[in-house]
Amino acid sequence: MTNYKKLFEPTKLEALNLNTRTAMAPMTRCFADDETGVVNDETADYYRRRAKDGIGLIITEGVVISDRAKGNPGVPGIYSREQIDAWKQVTSAVHEEGGTIIAQIWHVGRLSHPELIKGQQPQAPSAIAAEGQVPRFRKPYEVPEEMTKQDIKEVVGQYAQAAKNAIEAGFDGVEIHGAHGYLIDQFNSAFSNKRTDEYGGDLAQRLTFMKEVIAAVIDAIGAERVVIRFSPHKVDAPDYRWDDAEEAVKTFVEAFNEVGVKIIHPSMLNFYEDVKDGQNLYQIVRKYWDGPIIGVGSLTPESAERALEEGWIDVAAIGRPLISNPDYLQRINANESLVQYEPKTHLPQLI
Ligand SMILES: Cc1cc2nc3c(=O)[nH]c(=O)nc-3n(C[C@H](O)[C@H](O)[C@H](O)COP(=O)(O)O)c2cc1C
């Protein structure tokens, strides 16, 4: 008899059927062919193992929507024929195990370097360079090119096309990566968005680009298979927080309702962090959002079970422990200990 009744409960998020209330958090692994962005049978095996373990929803590593959207070597894409066809072996493997898998569609915006994107300049809402260096590449960020309205239109179209491609490749849906300081979040955040047109201004106004992306993706594949991920922290500013988390949540929720997105995935590094008056972010989100919420951030089986029991979230996403434990659910069900995630040992191998 499991100690984790809620975690092991089947559930349905709109069109997505989950065997358990668990998700594999999206995690970049850099194992695609660097030149072509094509995945291989090792990738299929990697995701198959988590589906076989019973993980309810697999959210892939970030998958780029164009060759200019890439920010690390070895990241897969979903915009060429070869890439789409190669993903079919991954989605089939997961479906053979009875799992559900969605592709995380990604554009890194300014968090890139010309050498990663075939000599092009990274694009962003404003011509402001991020601080620091490109991870796993070790070159400083450069000043990006400010996107014109035509560029914005083109990139919104690329998100929609990537979503259609994902469905063609056999995915059950997509997650739009609107978190962690990448392109959508660069529009969302005041320090990277200084625009004076309709894409800039106060928070509600800065969310315009995100709303256009969500609307285009929903139009392409239907709202019942679309998840939006968003976050206060950024990879280039991990300590960044909204001034007032409750006000920010209200503004985001208004934007989500306006475009009709149904499944949301707020991202925290630490789920239980106090973001306002003793409340965690998910408690606040739940006050304003009745629909499905995926939660994440250093969750243990115990703390995930509690978050589900409290009703703050509907599905618990697990990141690093699922890299080091492909048999995560089997282990916790049998009360066996988990293998500690070690970046140095676990990053270079697809286990
Ligand atoms: C190696 C690694 C790669 C990651 N890549 C992505 C990514 O591609 N997209 C994304 O939204 N988050 C990414 N994340 C963040 C995770 O999805 C997750 O939110 C984070 O690891 C916190 O969950 P955890 O404490 O259970 O690991 C990554 C995290 C790690 C450790």
C-alpha cells in the first residue's frame, strides 16, 4: 500500500490523460545532433523509461521553434522535416508504455550567441544584453537585436507552426515555455522590455507578446492540449522576484483568461518558498485560478503529496530526481531510497 495516495491517482488535464498526478519537468539535456537538432533512439529510450515508470505527463526538454531560437549546443528542434520525423520514435515509445508526452516549445531570445545560431544576432524585445555568460558555451551574452513588429509576427507564427509540428510528430500537446528569462519572459519583465509600443509598458501590457503566442498556439492545436509555463525567477537572475506576487498572479491570470488557456505551470525553484505573507506561490495562484495547475520546485514525494492534498496543485512536476532515478515512482512506492542528483555525473549521460 503506497504512502502517496494522491501522487499515484490517475487524472485528466483537459485532453491529457495522466496515469498518476506526476509530471516530468522539462529538462534540457543537449543530446540532439548539434548541427541538425535531430533526436535519436537514445532520446526515445530515455523518455520511454520514465513513461514505463508511470510518470503521468512527460514534458520534454525545451525544443526550439527555429534555428534562431537556440541557446545551447545540442538542443533539439521541431521546425524541420527531419526533426519532426525523428520525434515520432520518441512519442511512439512513450505511447507504447501508456504514457502521455507534450513538447516544450522554446525560444531563448537574447540568452544566446551568434555562434549558436548560424551567425545571426539573438533577438529580444529590447537591445539590452543579459549579464553573464551563455551556459555550457562560456561566451558573454551580446547585445540582441530589438524585434520589429514584423519579427514579432514571424516568431508568433513559428510558435504556432511548432505546435502543429508537435501534433504531427505524435505529441499529445505542447507546453509554451514562458518562464525563466527566455524570449516570452523577456517581454514579460520590465528589466528586459523597455518598449514604448503596445508590447511594452506596465505588466499587463508587457504580457501582450505572451498572449499573442498563446492565442496562436491555441488556434493551431486547441486549448485542451496547451500548457503555459511562467515564473518569477530567470536563469540569468535566479533571485529575481515580483515586487508583489499576488498582484503579478492576478495580472497573469487575467491574461490567461483573456486568451482562453486552460492548463498553467507556474515554476519555482523551491515550491514552498514564502512569496507573500507566509504563502507559497501556488496558494496564491489557487485563489485566482480554478483550472489545472502543475507545480514544481525541489519537491520530495512527501512535499508533493502534501501540495496535492492541500489542493494547491493538480499535478506535481519532478525535475532533477527524475534524471537520477528513471524508476522514481517504483522506488518511492517500495520505500526505497532515491539516488541523489549530481550535475557532474548525471548531465553527460542519458539515463
Ligand atoms: C538539467 C536541467 C535542465 C533544465 N531545462 C529546462 C528546460 O529546458 N525548460 C524549462 O522550462 N526548465 C528547465 N529546467 C528547470 C526544471 O524544469 C525544473 O523546474 C527545476 O529543475 C526544478 O525542479 P526540481 O527541483 O524538481 O529539479 C531544467 C532544470 C535542470 C536541472
